[in-house]
Amino acid sequence: MDRLVDGEEEVIERDGETVAVRRRPCDARLLLFFLKRLEDRRSSHAALERAVVLRGLDRRTAAAQNAYNPPDAEKLSNGRDALRKELMALHKQYGVGNEG
């Protein structure tokens, strides 16, 4: 990152002595590499955020579906028939509604 921002330090020597130090701007390949990496990180971060949001929605949807499971029509019909039979048996046994 330092090389990208500050460039590269170039030391110029003559006869074993440092004559000058200058900064060379960063290489275009380094800049392109950095930008590509930044783009990859952004897209992976966005994908992670999307996955977290979708997982939360899936959990809420599953919780909502499990909160109320209506019985199917066959079970309702069988339950009503059993209740009718039981009520008819009680009616016959105790004579509820009969005049005698």
C-alpha cells in the first residue's frame, strides 16, 4: 500500500556514496492489481451481505410457516365424523332433545 501511495524510493549511488534519493511513481501494474483486489473484496463482501440477508429471510419464512400448520381436509373430515358419532351416542344415551 505504501508503494502504491508514495511510489518507490530510488537511491542513486556513485562510487559507493548516495548521491540522491528520489521517488518513482507506482507501477501501473501495481495500481491495476490493487484495483482488481479491491473490486474482488467489494463483490465478495456484497455477496456475504446478500447471503446473510437471505439466510435471515429464510429463517423468518420458516418460522412463519411453522407457526401455523392448518390440518389437511381429510383429517378435518375424519375428526368431524368422529365428533358426530360421539355426539349421536351421547344423544341416544341421555336422550337430549327427546321428549321422554
